[in-house]
Amino acid sequence: MVGAWYNQLLIFGVDGSGNVTTNVLSLQDQTPMVDTAVDTLIAAYQAISGVSVFAAQKQITKQYSGVVTPGAYSTWADRAVFNMQGANKNANVGLVGPLSSIFLSDTITLNLSNTQVLAFIAALEAIIGIGPGGIPMTKCNRGYRTQTNPFNVAP
């Protein structure tokens, strides 16, 4: 499985249209999955996303039960992008099916003072990393809403 090979966490969910979604996150280390850190991330993910997470994988697979939250951006094509920074490296982390409540009134800019957004960022900072050494991400510089072009990507 990919999650065991490359120091990655795979998060699987279902969007408001019934399509399966996958998020792939690079991690700080290759130790076996620590339930507490992943559980915290999944809870924070589901608090700001309309996607129902049903599993996460890092060397082993853990099942979750979530609820799809219908909304303006609850499809596989909709994303909230978090620009994370750590040790002079940047990485964009995409969240599938973001809730409209996490954006400012312009409906594009991520509200970095929203408590649920802050909880998600803290959960990300606890486990994600970039590069071969798993450089920790320690700050979210900005975030915005975007959409994948459905004509370029199959659901």
C-alpha cells in the first residue's frame, strides 16, 4: 500500500454526490500510525469539510464513520488550500469539500481566525512534513477556495 511506502497518510471520504475522495498528506516520520494524532486530524477535518471520512491509512488502515454535510462546496472538485510553511519550505495542503463557514465574506479567502480552521491547522502541524526528512510544517501563511477542473480529472 502507498501509505506504507512513502511516509504518507491517505484520508478516504465520500462527498455530497457520493463520489469517493482521497487526500494524501506527507508526514514527519515513518512510524506506525498513532491513533491519537490521526484521530485529532480526522475530527478537525470533518469539522470544516462536508466530506464523510470513512478511512485513513498509514501502514495500517483505520475505519471512521462520518456524515456528509451538504453545502455549496461539498463535492470532490471543491477544495480549500492551506499554504503551510516550515524551515524555508512551503507546501499546499488541499481539503476536499470545505464548508462555506470557513471562508471570509468574499467566499474565497480562508478565515485563519476561525476556531475550527485553527484546530485543523494545529492537527496538521502535529503530523505533516515535507521532503525526505519529513520537515515539520509550523505555520499556515494563507488559504483560499479553489475548484478542480472536472474536465481534467475523473471523479
